[in-house]
Amino acid sequence: VPVYEMGLIIFRENVSGHIRVRNRLLTLMLSNIAAERRGEQVDRILLKHTISMLVELGVQGKNVYKECFEDQFLDATRKFYRDESAQYISQNTCSDYLRKAETRIKEERSRVESYVHDSTLEKIQELCDQEWILTHYKTLIQMENSGCSWMFAHDKVQDLERMYRLFMRAPTTLKEVQRVMMDCICESGRDILNDPEKVKDPVSFISAILSLKHKYDQFVKESFQESKEFQLSLKQAFESFLNKDTRTAQYLSLFVDDMFRKGLKGMSSDVEIDTSLEQVVTVFRFLQDK
């Protein structure tokens, strides 16, 4: 055994591995990390050097870093975030919770980059995803007066973008967001179909449909980064409610006729005209009985 390795083994067995030193060292390290999570200043350089020492003591097949720090660190982190996320979601809105989760996940990445060993990064990210996202995503989506439906109704593009960005870390959670978006589109669509004032006026009827389509196009583009899955969900939702009313195709033709007779004169450019016609064609494509 090389002299340097022999020195590490002797130090490991007689100093760092001594039951009193080992337990005291772990307690101090975990208490410092807990203090940092509470917003207190800690000596990151000292923590980095201590962790580097544990990594370096891992010679001859023994993983001192994992045995003496990482396993306990991950357990403590899991408990900390399980408690904090449960308490936070019970006292705050969905938007506030998403911001908190985003901040905590960034902090843990920064912690690894600053002093925790690189090998822990994937494990800590999976842990954060589980405690902050997977455990609570259904509750977040369904929150009354701040959840997903509320965000769609109140045009919260940035909040939905934050939700999408976070939920992308656990992609299966996005299925529930897609379902809620489809429900919101169908509900708004049914309101248009059942509005006696709009049903009497083809122009008002189609204008309301186009406005609804434009609204959710913006969500798909800006909040959901033009996701193919969300584009498909939008298409399916419009097809679902539009094909329940046979008047849509007829009203579209009357809308276009009215647009050519009156509306085009008020449009400032060919681009604006093309955009309006393209929107009409898009709605026409949703119809099965043309």
C-alpha cells in the first residue's frame, strides 16, 4: 500500500472513523446545512473542505463520503422538504408554492455546486422533484381560486409557464395539466354555444370562438413552449365542443362573407387579412361535418 494511502487509512480508522468524532462531525455538518436552509450564513468553504476530506478518505473500495455523510444528508433533506412542502402548500396559493419550489430546487443545485460532491446532484434533484412536485402536483392543479383552472380563467401566462417548467422535471404530471386545459376550453366553448345572444348572430358567435382559440394559442406558445402534446390537447378540445353544434360551419361561411364585405376594409395590411383568414381556416379544420 502506498505511504499516502496508508496515512489516509490510519487517519480514517483512528480519527474520522472514531465513533465520537464521526457522529459529532455529521451532526455539525447537517446542522450547518439546516441553518443555511433557514437563511443563515454558514462557512461554505469549511463544509467544502470537510466533504473533500471524506471523499479523499475513500480508498481501497470504501466509500466514506456515502457512509459518513451522503446517506444521512439525503435522509435529513427528504424529511426537511417533506415537512416544509406540506406546510407551505396548506398556507399559500398555487403560484406562491411554485415560486417556493423553484427557489428550493435552485438552492439545492447551488449547494452541490458549492460544497456537496457532484455525485449527489442527481439524487438530490430526484428527491426535490418527489417532495416538491410529485407528492403535491394534483393538489396544486386543483387548488380553488389559484390552481390551474383559475390560472387559465385569469390569463396567468407566467404562472402557467412556471408550472410547466417545474412539472417538466416529472413529465407525467403534465397529463393532468393537459386534461384541465381541455376541460376549460370545452367549458368556455359550451358557454358560447349556449349563449342565446351569440347564437343569434353568426359574426358574434365565430368571433367568440376565434377569441377563445387565440387565448389558448397564447398559453400553448408562451406558457407551454409550443409543446406538441399541448397543441394536440387544444385541437382535441376544440373538435370536441365545435362538432356538437351543426351551425358552426354555416356560421363560419357567414362570418367570412361579412368579413369580406365589411371587415377587410378596416384592416391595415395584407398580413392582418391573412392572419384573420388563417384563423377561420383553422377553426374550419376542426369540423368533421363540413
